[in-house]
Amino acid sequence: MEKIEGEIESKEKVENESTLEEETPTISDTSADILEKKKDDVLYSKQSDPSNRRHRKSGVTEFVSKLFLLVLFFALNGLFVFGAVDFLLQNKYNEGVVQNVQPVKIVDEQSEVVSVAKNASPSVVSIIATAEIPKYETFYRDFFNFQIPSQVQNGTEETQIGAGSGFIVSADGYIITNKHVVEEEDAKYTVILKDAGHLDEKIEATVIARDPNNDIAILKIDKTDLPFLTLGNSDNLNVGQTTVAIGYALGEFDNTVSKGIISGLSRSIYASGSSSGTESLENLIQTDAAVNPGNSGGPLLDIEGNVIGVNVAMADAQSIGFAIPIGEVIPAYEEAKASGTIKKEAKAFLGVRYINIDSSLQEENSLPYNYGVIISRGEKITDLAIVPGSPADKAGIVENDIILEVNSEKIDDENTLAKLIAQYKPGEEVKLKVYHRGEEKELSVTLGES
């Protein structure tokens, strides 16, 4: 067996060497022959192997697919990166917008207020009331060796008795103020100017007219080319609207500026402090801009610098001031300017002092209603709840009664008692729905004239 296997291996070796000799070119073959033979072999291989073309197509397709995927990959990544960068930039931009919007708005409003104060202040004046007050001297008399002090008048001296504010409304020196600022007939009124051309100049003013229907007075000074304020429109005011008040605060600090908003409209109050006693003021603008003593008669301005009211009173509570709407002042000013007087209007008069009822007052005092008015006396002993001999007194209305309706119209924030009564003329009869000592009743009242 070993011998046979050796012969087979020897035979296979001889055959392999023979095949190798046939495939390997001999030394006698030329280079041209070798190249020609390789060409023929390649051509023969391409022609004889049909799968070769398929392989080539397959390779091209695979290459194109890979190229496409590669391009798509980078495209998607590019979009993602671009989107991320855009998002970050946009977010950063938005952050800047969010952070900057509110400050810009605040700066704008502050700038407007500063502009209003700067432009309006030269037209706001201080009004000083002085009068000749008797001057007394003290001397001592001997009375049984006791020195008894006595006083004797030694002439008069001009003394300041009041101060307030006003504002110029025409270049030739017309000024609007409150009636209670210039209420003393025998007093002398001096205006202190604040514009650059007449800074701190003092000039005597003439009272042209005192409005018998409202707390308004018109003054005139003998000057020309004065800066003056524009009278605006108070018919379309809104709660929350920005206001600027300027005046002679406390009778000491001239042209004091305060900013606030309109807190309420159509307010009714009883104002005291004048020599004529307590006065009923209706349809007022309520503001939280500081209206201090001395600010009376100064302008209440909107954010554009137009006069929308005349500051008139302050409440005992903090940050509550009131102004007369300029729409009620303009007719009086025009009448005074044209005729030198303001006619008294015949106004219906009921003769009660009251507090408006709302939900808060109802809850605090366990009242049966959250609307209407409760008849109540004022702080002073002279501030009676019912005016003696008035229509309300004659009808039997008493303190702590609640008036609910006037001719079936409910009394509330929109329809105040004063507003409802003002719809009628003196001498007309109205029916009042009144809550009196635990029961409702209807009273007929003939209105008087105020």
C-alpha cells in the first residue's frame, strides 16, 4: 500500500509540474506575445462570463446607493445642526425680547410723565390769598400793683390766609382754579408764575367769576404771551388710565408732581373746609395721584398733557383724591370769559347726607342691601344727616334710612342718587323707595332748589 500511494503521489507531482510548465510562459515568448495573450484572455473572460456585467452593474448601483445615503446623512445632520443653531439663536433673541419689552414700556411711560411734567409745569401757578388782619400790641396796666396785660389794635398788616393752585388756559392770562381757593371776597390774590420768562414773578389777580354751581373760579392776570395748557376731553375717560397731578402741595412746595391712575368715575362726596361749610360735589374723577392740601385748583392731566380735570379734594384715606371733570368746567370758563359772570343753575335739591352702599359696606355693617344709600351724618357736629326744612325732612326721611330707588330706578355706582335727582327740576315730585326701620315703603317727595 505504501508503494502504491508513493507512485500516485509521484504521478500527480509530474502532472502538476507539466501543467505549470504549460501555463508559465517560456523565455522564448516575447513581451508583445505576452500582452497579446493577456488581452485575449481578458476579452475571452468578459465574453465568456455573462455574470461579469451583472457584477459590474451591481457594484455601480451599490456605490451610488452608498453615495446617496452618505449625502442624505450629511444633509439630515446639516438640517439638524442648522435647526438647533436657529432654535438657540431664536430662543436667545426671544429671551432678549422678553427681558427688554417691559423695561422699554416702563421707560416710555416714565418718559411721557417726565415730558408732561416738564411741558405743563410752566403753566401751573401758585395762588396766595392775603388779607389785612388787625395788628395788636400788648401793654400792661397797673391794677393795685398788679400788671394786667391788655391788647390794643395798632393798624393792620397783610397776612397770608390761604394758598392753592391754578393753571393758565390762555396766553392773555386767564386762570382756572377752585372756588374755595379764592372764596374770600375781601382778600387779595397773588399769582406766582413759573415759566422761564417770568420765573417766581408775583402779580395780583382779579377774580372774574365764582361758579355758583360748582367749585370753580376764573381769574385773570394782566400778562400776555404766557404758556397755557390745552383743555382735553373728560367724556371718554377709563378706569386705569394714567394721570398726572401738579400743584402747590401743602401751600409750601410749588409745582409738586404726582403720578397715578383713574381709580373711579362719577364719584359723589361732601367736601368741607370752605367758609361756606360742607359742599356736595357730584360726578367727580377719583384718582390715586396725590392731591394734597394746596393742590386744590391744579390740573389733573392725561399722559398726553391735556387737562382732564381740576383737582378739588382729598379723602381722609390715603391715596384717594378727586377732580372735577374738565367737561363741566369748560362751559363755566367760556361763560365767564364772554360775560364776566357765571349764572346759577336751578338744581333739584333733596337735602340728605349719605354714604353709597356696596357689597363691602353691606358685609361690614350687616345691611340688608348691597345697593342704595344710607342716610348718615358727617364727622362734625354740624354735618347733619338731614337738612332741616328740606324736602327729605318734610317727607319724613330720617338718619339710617336707606334710599333704594328714585322713580323705580335703582341707586348704584352707575346711577348715583345725585345723578338721578339731577334729572329733575325743582318743584317736581319723585317717588322714593326707602327702607325704614325694617320695612320698605314708598315716599312722595317734592324736590326743592339748591
